[in-house]
Amino acid sequence: MKARCVLLCALVVVLGAGLTACGGSKRATPRLAVVPTPPSNANLVSMFALLRSRGFRVAVKTLNRPVGTSESQALTLGSVEPAPGTRLRFGSRVTISTPTPEPCCLGSLVLKPSHAASRVPSFVGRPLSSAVAWTVRRRLVFEVTRLPNLPASSKRSLFAAYRVVSQQPKPGSVVRQLRTVGGHQGLTFLRLVVAPS
């Protein structure tokens, strides 16, 4: 009887070891993704979105440059690190940056004329993307005097990765697309100070 118990225990140990070995041989292979090549017309905004769609976290080196964006303006894309074509684990960090030296903005400022008046809401504490969407809908423009470097982010878009710290005009102000100063007309800008979210 004792010999039979010993034999059964040994059999259990052997089977357990075999199952463990099988389990170990079937460990999941890490998911890999390829760093995409930037399209010819890519900028920081579009490249950020492309990298996020491939599953990467994205860091941005902006050199603290200003950015004024309407529907036709965005920060110039300089480099992508690691280089396009590199295979990385899903969720790895990819860094994009502005070129050095290079003017910060691309494109000309093109807006459809508008005479509508808009009351400025408070954007403080909200994503920069909210302010951008508001200006686009009202045919206005915004300006960020200094866009800080961004640590690796999993936000959906570049502008969603920043939050508004302060704004001018103040909440409650009524603005139009054009304003007259000293007898001259000029665009009304929503000027924002932002920080990484």
C-alpha cells in the first residue's frame, strides 16, 4: 500500500512538471508594431495621430516654440526616433520633434470671413483640443506662445495631450473674427498658455 502511494505521488509530480513545461513553452509572444514612415505632408499633429493609431506612446520635442493654428497651420515635423521601419513592442515610446532651426509654422492663415460675435468660455483646466475645436467652429484662430516638450503620452491627439493654464481674452469676453485697433483691422486671437496633461 505504501509503495502504491509513493508511485502515485511520483506520477502526480511528473505530470505537474510536464504541464508546467508545456505552459512555459506557450508564453505569449510580445506584440510588435513598426514605426511608420511619415507621409510627405506630415506635421507634428498628423504624425502624433498616426503613431497613436499604431499603438505607440508619443513624446514630442517642441523646443518650446510657439504655435498658431487655424485649419491650415501646424508645427513642422523634423525627426522621428526610433527611425521609421523599426519594430518595437506595442506601447513603446516614439519621439517626434521639430527641426532645428526652422520656422515653427506651416501654411498660410486662411479663414472664411465671419461677422458673428462669440462669447469666450473658460478653457482653463480643459484640453487644448477643446479650445482648438471652439476656434475652428467660429472661424477664429488661437495662439500658444510656447508649446512645452511633451513626455510620452497615450492621449488620442497632440492637442488633447495639453491642458490650458491661462487664456486671453478672459472668459465672458465677446469677440469677432476681426477687431479694429488704431484704425486698422486685424484678426482676433485666442491666446493660450498650456502645459502637458
